[in-house]
Amino acid sequence: MLEKTLKISMLYDFYSQLLTEKQREMIDLYYNQDFSLGEIGEVFGVSRQAVYDTLKRTEKILYEYEEKLKLVALYEQRQGLTEEALEKLRILETILKQDADQSLVHQIEALKALMMKLPI
């Protein structure tokens, strides 16, 4: 369940502006604020079943957006590549420190600092 919650939250972060206000609010209340179906139903003046149906329909919509647009997949790929690049920079920095070439070490440190500032 936690994995599904994290996935829906990630999809919501990327695609929430494509949902209706009601869909956004229900997803937010259920997945981000941990409201029960009954509590959400009270907020909207609908039955638990109506909330459940709306949540399931909205989840399906979010997955369809990801299937077509692949923004989350691209984000995760970019995050992985950034982490890989940072790890290689750390290794290179360690090697260069052993060789005592300080100018290269400073360049590597500057590059690493720049990479850390990139939005992942």
C-alpha cells in the first residue's frame, strides 16, 4: 500500500493541474492528508462509495497521463543519471586527491556543487 501511495503522490505532483478541482481535493485528502473515505464523503456531502469511485477513476486518469506523457519516468531517469554522475565525480575526486592535483580537485568540487543544485 505504501508503494501505491508513493506512486499516486508522485503522479499527483506531476499531473494534478490536469485534474478537476474535486479530483485534486479528493486525491490530496486521501493520499496526502490520510482522510478516510467516510471523512472525505462528509467534506463533499457524498457517500463513501462515491468517494471510492472518484478516487479509482482519478487514479486511472493519472496512470493514463503517465503512460502518454512519461514525465515521472523521465524524472526518475534523470535523477538516476544525476546520482550516477555524482558518484563518478566522488570517485574521480578521491583519485585526484591522492595524486595531489589541487586545480583539478577544485574543478571537480565546483562541478559537484553545480550538480547538487540541479533540480532532480
